[in-house]
Amino acid sequence: MLKRTNYLTRTYGKPEGWGLAAYERELGGYQQARRALTTMTREQVVDEAKKANIRGRGGAGFPMGIKWSFMPKGSPAPGAKPHYLVVNADEGEPGTHKDRTLMEQNPHACVEGCIIACYGIGAHVAYIYVRDELHLSKARLEGAILEARAKGYLGKAPFGKDYAVEVYVHSGAGAYICGEETSMLNSIEGRRGEPRMKPPFPANAGAFGCPTTVNNLETIAAVPAAFGLGADEFSKLSALHHINDGGVRLYGVNGHVKKPCVVELAVGPTFNELIHDVAGGVLGDKGILCVIPGGSSTPVMRPAETVHAPDPKSPLHPWHGKSVFDVPLGVDTMRGVGTMLGTCCVTVIADGTDPVWCMQNLMQFYRHESCGQCTPCREGSAWLLRVSEKILDGKASLQELDGLHDIANGIMGNTICAFGEGTAMPALAILQKFRPEFEAYVRGQRSRADARLTVEPWS
Amino acid sequence: MPFALSPERERKLQEILERYPTKMAVTLPLLHLCQEQAGYVSDEIVEFVSKRLDLSPAHVKGVVTFYTLYNQHPVGKHQVWVCRTLPCALRGAYEVIEHCEKRLGIKCGETTADGKITLRTAECLASCGTAPMMQVDRDYHENLTRERVDQILARLQGG
Ligand SMILES: Cc1cc2nc3c(=O)[nH]c(=O)nc-3n(C[C@H](O)[C@H](O)[C@H](O)COP(=O)(O)O)c2cc1C
Ligand code: SF4
Ligand code: FES
């Protein structure tokens, strides 16, 4: 059941909602950072964070508290390596438009979250990495940092506690790949944003070779709300609390819907609820061709697909035989139906849209953004684009169409970072789920001239 | 003439240097400051950044060429970026691009003859819920209609 909440969004749309006054009035204003630093130990903060069951909001869904617990314990000995918090606000995954709203309309939650997280992981410095294009987001964050510092919430002794915390905004320079965590670390260090081999993982050797936690901006911004409500209560708001997917989060709906939006909901709405109840239904009251669940790297799903979970022990068993569009969206439920939850921003594509053109459009993105370090990714993304274009132009053979599968499969598992899978998996899903449309192009029964991406002409 | 930062940007640089444990980490922020002042990253700027941060010019050049937002050549007075990625394309991005090209008489990637406007396509700019959209210099323009695009371009052509 759809449950609207406003633990993150209460300041949205309020006059000067981004300022400290609004944050104090609406959302408790740094009480949780104060409580954490002045009454809790570092270990207690991490325990509370674990109980909140916040699954990473950046796409992979890793439990936040567990990630924090990977950091070296105790306070670093004098002369030992410092710890760092890196907050990922690179928001570049096509279809994702949620973190930006937090930075613009509730930046103090981001800053307060940084203070609590820094204390929990033993860091004194947080870098918020914001993609360069988001100038308003950067200005609002910097404004919030200044206000917090003036109040003594940041600096040498926040809330009078002898535990220094500084938060800095670090600007990207136009590269989707810098959203990948190790690429981001290189970028912060002043290098080309090329992903690193793992291990070592950031918790061992991250920014400047020091222990580092990388979390998505929304993950961190949810921390004050979780602490304010009590981690357990916060987690229980979710329909999927029982499978450790807790709390509330931002959901975006874009593409062919009547009212595209970003809303805050308890974890666990379904595609159908998001499309019809939240976003006002499909443009032109059309049927749904498919959805991209959470950013373009997540495989598309079609409404006629059903859940197969005959085993009563499966968390998906209650939906066995039902449409995937009626399954609560969660990290593990989406994995269970063969896709990924990703960033929780759903792209809706109406009937009548050309899936082959969608594929070509997406492959253009991946071709453009591959960092080029791994041959399968660099060459594979170029091939995927080239052949998609050939198909669209009616110049490809059936053999070349089949070859697309081999190219995509050749990328999987053969690259340094997950960008490779993020390119190959959605390509394979479109190819498999829209085989007749691709074949129609090859057989000359469909052509670019009739292909459409919009429901109504732009005006 | 060797490149130098304005006094105000020089102060900003000093402040930024304090934020990081290494000088190299200031590469991206300093390149931003330089480009803000000069419009693009010239060879003189590469030289300047490498000297100020004790880095090799090859390192700095490598960074400049990796990131799309550092201009390696002079660009128009105003930058127009139209997002072309799927969520925007589903709501008319290709029509927006075609309209801009017609109105300005240039193709994406080109600059108008008077040097006022450089038109380019962008990949997803995190505004998919308010598509179609474009970025003009530092500002986002969302939920674009034909009328709105005409107004924006007219203002840029005038100014
Ligand atoms: C190609 C690629 C791009 C990514 N882009 C982003 C991004 O823009 N924002 C983000 O938060 N995470 C992004 N991620 C995920 C990060 O690597 C990392 O998992 C995340 O920031 C961890 O934070 P979380 O655990 O709080 O979700 C990306 C990953 C890959 C492989
Ligand atoms: S998979 Fe692609 S993006 Fe990732 S490191 Fe290799 S080439 Fe770069
Ligand atoms: S696709 Fe255009 S802003 Fe995301």
C-alpha cells in the first residue's frame, strides 16, 4: 500500500525551505547530530545506523550501517591514516533526478547526515562530490555549510564536542563514470576519473590511500530522519522491513506519465502504484510498453511479466503468478524478478514507442561515457551503438542482430567496473524482450521513418 | 602572456588548498577557476596549473582531456546544452534539438558566426522529471515548450 511520508521532503516548496531556519522549524535542525556527538559512542552510532536498514540509495542497495562497520575500529592512533567520508552526488544515471531535489530543497539534512556519518566512521572530513552542472545544488549546499559552521555545528568542536568535522563540496567536471565510487576517489585526488581495481576496497584504501566510506547523498540525508524517529521505528515504516529494506526514500517517475515527479514514500510501492496513483497515469491513457526500473542500467520490465516463486520460503512467494508491476519495489524483490531496483526513479515508456530507437539512444549514452580502460567495454559499447544504428537504418542482417547478444555477453564479467554490466544487461534485456521489433527492422517491415519516441509531438 | 588568476580567484585558491591533504587534489577545482576566468583551458593554463600544483603538464593535460566540461578550445559567449538522453527524448528532446539548430542556423557542436552561442547536446542532466530541458550557462531551463525555447534563444542572441 502506498504510504506518503515527509521525513526528507518536509522543507520542499516552503519559503526559504533550504535555509537553517526552515530546517530547525520543520525537521529538528541538527538535534540528531548533537545527540550523536554528545551522548553516543562511535560504536553506538554504527549500531543505530545498522538498525535503520537503510539500503544504499546510489543503486547497488548495500546496507549502509554494515558498510560503515567495515571502517577500521577505534580512533586512529596519532600519526595513523585519517578516515574520510565521500558523499556521492554525481547523479548522472539516465532517468535519475532525486538527489538534486535534496540538495536544492533540503541541503541541511545532507550536512547533518555528514556530521553523524563522519563521527560513526571515525572521519573528520567529508567531501560531497557534486556533478559540475548542478550549480544551484552546489550553492545551496555551500550555503548550508556556512550556516552550520556559523552556528558551531561544523569546525573544530561541533556542539562543544572535541571531535572536528569539516564538510566540503567538490565539483566534478562532466563524466558519468565518476559516479562509480573508485573513479570518484581518483577524481577527488585530482586524477582522470578512471575506476580502480577492487580489492582494495575503499574502507581499506580509499581517498588518498586512506580508509574511506562512499555513500550516496540520499543515503546520508536519510540518517538524521532515522535517528530522529529511532532507527527501529524508521525501518518499520517500510513494507519490506522484514527483509532488511527499511525506511522511506525518494521515488521519481519520468517519461510517458501525466505528472512526472519526485515523491517521498515508505519503501515498497509497486510500479502500478507509482505510475497510476503517484504520476497520474500514462500520457494519452495509453498502455505501457515497458518501464526502466531505476536508471538506464537496470533491465527493462514489461507489464505482462509474472513472478515465478513457487517456493513458499521465497520472499517473492506472496506474488507468485502475479504481474511484476504489483510487486513492492525493494532491493531484493527486484533482484528476484530479474532486474534491479537501482535508483528508484522509474522511466515509463508507453505503447507505440519504438524499442529499437530506445536501444540506440541508450547505447549512444554508454558509448559516450565509457572511460575506455577495458577493451570489452570500450569496443563493446561502440559496437552496440554501431549495430543498433545499422538496424535502425534497415541495413543490418539477422546475423548482425544475433551478434549483438555476443557483444553484450562479451562485456559481462570482463571489465574493471560495473559500468560494463550496466551497459550489457539493459542491452540484453531490450534485445530479448523486443525480438520481434528488432527482426521487423531487419526484414524491412519497420523503418526509422515510422519510429516514434514521444506520445504527442513536442510543442 | 603567462596566465595569472584574478586576486579574488587567487584568494579562493588559497582557501581550497586548505581542504585537501595533497596539492594534486586541487587540480579539478583550480581548472574550474581558470576556465571561469578565461573561457577555456589554454596551453598557458595547463602550464600555470602544473607549476602551481607541482604537477607535470602531462598530468594536467590528461585531466583536462578526460572531463567533458573543460573546453580545450575557445567557445561561444553562451553555452546551450540540450539533454538528449532517453527520458528527455521520450518527451521531445530531439524536436528541441532540431528546433534550436534551425533557429540558430548551426548544428550541435558548432558556434554561431557572431560567437554568441555554442550549441551542444548533453547526456542526462538529472532533470528527467521536468523534461525536455536544457542548460544555458549555469542555469537549468525545464519543461521546455517551443515558445520558451524561442524566448531563451532570443535573449541570448540579443545579449
Ligand atoms: C557506472 C556507475 C555509475 C554510478 N553512478 C552513481 C551516481 O551517480 N550516484 C551514486 O550515488 N552512485 C553511483 N554509482 C554507485 C556507486 O559506485 C556506489 O555504489 C554508491 O555511491 C554507494 O553509495 P550507497 O551505498 O549509499 O548507495 C555508480 C556506479 C557505477 C558502476
Ligand atoms: S568497465 Fe568501462 S567504464 Fe568501467 S573501467 Fe572498464 S572501460 Fe572504464
Ligand atoms: S534524460 Fe534529460 S535530464 Fe535526464
